[in-house]
Amino acid sequence: MRLGERPAGSQTSRTLARFIRKRLPRGRFERVDGGLRNVVGTVRGRKPAILVGAHYDTKDIPGFVGAEDGAGGTAAVMQLAHHFARADRPRGAPELRFVLFDGEECPDDSRDFYTCGLRGSRAYARRHAGELRAVIVLDFIAQKDLRIPREDSSDIGIWTRLRRAAQRVGSGSVFPDATQPTVLDDHTPFLRAGVPAVDLIDFDFDCWHETCDDLSAVSEKSLDRSGEAVLELLRTWR
């Protein structure tokens, strides 16, 4: 966040993308139309792969640094990638792909969000959906008083696995047995392509697209609790 605003296509966004690529296992860029690029890392394993993703761009609002909406999920994906790149994984463990999507935010609020935003995830789903068994998107997972009900379009099977994993690591209260309305997000293109996907998003967030989405809005404890649940889910996936 020291870079400040990081809207898709900006110089600060490209600087961040280079930083991320260096820190992902087998890190690489994948081109997205409009001069954008996803950042992808891979831990090899049995195919089809499990994708863990987040968006690294921020809304183009002066003074908006997106501590939750952008940075929270990005930080978690990078840390998960760091862990699994060094983990002693059992034979037959699935391939893991860690994807930071560019262009999730729509630059024109008068347009349909699905066709204006989600640019990186739509591009990745179009190219790679057939290579994936599951998608886990980390969006709003770091704010204070974190509570993530199942987003209504999210795959119930993956969500059930995630809640069990959360309970095993003491994060069960973060993932209540409740449902929130459907959110169009980076998981949506994968669902539309037939890939089971979930979106981790606590959309009860007063600083959504407001400049108060800074370090005062997020919690290290929240990020740890949500991240530990996802780590346990991936660690035990067979």
C-alpha cells in the first residue's frame, strides 16, 4: 500500500505486479486485453488444479489504497503460495495455482459490472477453465470484526469443506452457517464456465470504495484466521 492507488493499467499497478511475480513460485505474467496482466504462480501436483486467487488492482478513486479491497486478498494469496512452495506435500496432492487478477474493478460505473470489470478473471477462465477442478477467491478477508457467510452463488461442496477446515484450526466463527446474497466477483466467470468456485467476501464493510479502506480498517488477526482456514483446506485436499 506504500504505492498508494493502484488502478488497473497504472504505473503503480505494474510496479506491484513485478513485485508479486518475483515472490510467487514459477511466477509469470499472463496478458489480459487492454494492456493488463494477471500474475500467476504454480506449485506442481496432480491435475486438474485448484486455483486460489484475488485481485490486485484498486478502484480508481483519489486517495484510495484498498487495504481490504485489493491488498487483503493479495497478501493472503502470496503467503499461501510461499507456504506451499516449501511444503512437503504428499504424493497425489493437487496442483495449486496462485493467480492475482488484474482489472477486477470496473473503470466506468455506468456500465454493466460483469462486462466492464472482472477482466483478469474472465480472461483466465476463458483460457484455463478446463484445467481446473476448483476455484477459491479471496476478496474481503482482512477487515475488523470479520464474518464471512457463504456467498449465495458459491459452491456448497467447497464451502462445506472450508467450514470444516476452519473449525479444525479454530476459525469456525469467521465462517458462520449462514448465507449472504450473490456477489458478482472474480469467482463468477469460473462458475459460468462450469468450474466449482467460492468467493470469500465479508461484504458488510462500511469502507467499500471509500478512502477509509486503509490500515485502520483491517486486522492482522482477521487475515490470519481466514488465511489459516484456507491453508488447512488446501493442505488436506485430496
